[in-house]
Amino acid sequence: MLNDFKAFVMRGNVIDMAVGIIIGGAFGKIVSSLVNDIIMPPIGMLMGGVSFTDLKVVMKDGVAESTDAAGAAVAAIPEVAIYYGNFIQTTVDFVIIAFAIFMMIRLFMNMRRKKEEVPVDAPPPAPTIEEQLLTEIRDLLKK
């Protein structure tokens, strides 16, 4: 069983997949930084200096920390809000990552297709010795 697992792990597909996952994670961080730090701030500025992560709809205001009659601290109740700005930012992040992956897959498919194409101008293969002998016999029979 251990040998089977070792053979499975050492196959090229599993190693390639692991490398792809690691690079994909790093690529996701790069795209997140691109969206958060470069793309969204100018869009927010065009919308009047709004930070997308701050856009929300407050459903219930939070209660600040206070003390009860005995002087004991009462826990604060956080606000209940829908953070749609963060959702917009994450959606833009996803669209950019999906498009980049689409372009990479398309590039690999084009490279694979070019590899599989057979040149049209390739000369036909030379006849085998057996075919040459049969051709000679045919020509002798014609005479």
C-alpha cells in the first residue's frame, strides 16, 4: 500500500498539480493586492472618496460597551450589517483571477494543438524493402 501511494505521488500529474496549487495561491495573493491596492482606490476616488470595504447597509446599530447598575461591564453588541462593498471587491478579484486562468489555459491548449499538428509538406515515408520488391515484381509481370 505504501509503494502504491509512493507511485501515485511520484507521477508527474500529482507533482504538477501540487506546483499549480502553490503557484495559484501565490497568484491569488498578487491579484488580491492588485485589486485592493491599485484598482479599487481610484474607483473609490471617482465615487467621491469612498473605500469599497466601508460600503455597508446597517440593519441594526451596535451597542457600545457600558456598565450596569452594579458597575460591572456589559459586553458590547456589534452592529449587524451587510458589507456589500467587500463583496464587490471580492467579485472583482475573482473576475480578474478567472480571466487570467482562462488565458493561461487557452495558451497551453494552443501550444498543445501546435505540437500535435503534422506538417502538411512532409514527404511521404520511404517504401519498405518488401514494398520495393513487390513493385519490382509487378513491373516485371507487366513486361
